[in-house]
Amino acid sequence: MNVFYIGVENPITISASGVSSNDVTVTKSGPITISGRGSNRVVTASAPGQAKVNVSANGVSLGSFDFRIKRIPNPEARLSGKKDGSMGTGEFKAQGGVGAFLDDFDFDATCQVAGFNLVYVPKRQDAIPVQNRGARYNDAARRVVNQAKPGDIYYFENVRAKCPGDTATRKINSMVFKIQ
């Protein structure tokens, strides 16, 4: 089944053998809009669900096509290209914050990290929790990151991201890093 994604422009090509593209009429049902003329059109979806695109020419129906409407898939939180594991002290301290990545998504879309909780567990000491708004480290997060030593563990929890078309943030993967 065909899919339209909310928050991005979904290009479609409409053509009919033996019919000028100027004679083709496109109608729709569902939470989508269709813009453009000729054979190349752009569909913008506004809500999850179902949509139908109807194509006709000179008053004759040429077909009706069903589409699912979906949100952009969840991005993956990463730090220095890694989603968890071990990291050297220098590499860990050099990071400026958490990124959200849409791997293998065919559209040009960027998701933003809205915030996360960082829990610093120094070796043989009590945990130090820090809340961080946005993707970049705030002052409190930067202070605990700069304290990283071999054997320390950092938990990035409740990582929230917002993608194009989202009305609210969504929770994505957590990360755990052990400092080498």
C-alpha cells in the first residue's frame, strides 16, 4: 500500500497513456492537499489515517488509489554517532549534545532533540541527575560531562524529539555510555 508522511512534501507523478497531463483531473479524500499542475504534484498530509487519490480525464475515471498516512518514523538518539557502549574520555567530553537521526528515511526531514535527562554515575559514588532542555548541553550537563573519568557511566534517559509535522515531542531511545 502507498504511504504519505505528515510533515514532508510527498511527490507524486500522475500520468495516463494517450492523455495530455493538462486534461487529467485529480481529486482527493482524506486529510491531504494536492498542489501542482501537470504530471508532477505534491501531496501534503495533515493527520494520520487513510486518503484516496482519484484520477480522471475528460470525465472518465482512470483509477482510484488508496494511501495510508503516517507520522515520520522515530529518529534514533546518538552521541558521536553511537547509540550506546564505551567511549573514550576525550571523545565523550568533546561532544556538544545529543543528536536525532533519521536513518534510511527517503525524505529530507530533520528531527530536533527537545530535551533529555542525563544521569552521571561516577565510579563508586552516588548518581548525579541533570535535566537538559534542547539538544545542546546546558551548563549543568556540561559540568557533569566535563567530570568524565574511566569507569564512570552516563545514562541519557527520557530523550524527547520533535519531527516535522509533530504537534508534541515523542520519546525516543535511551543511551548508556561507559567511559574508558
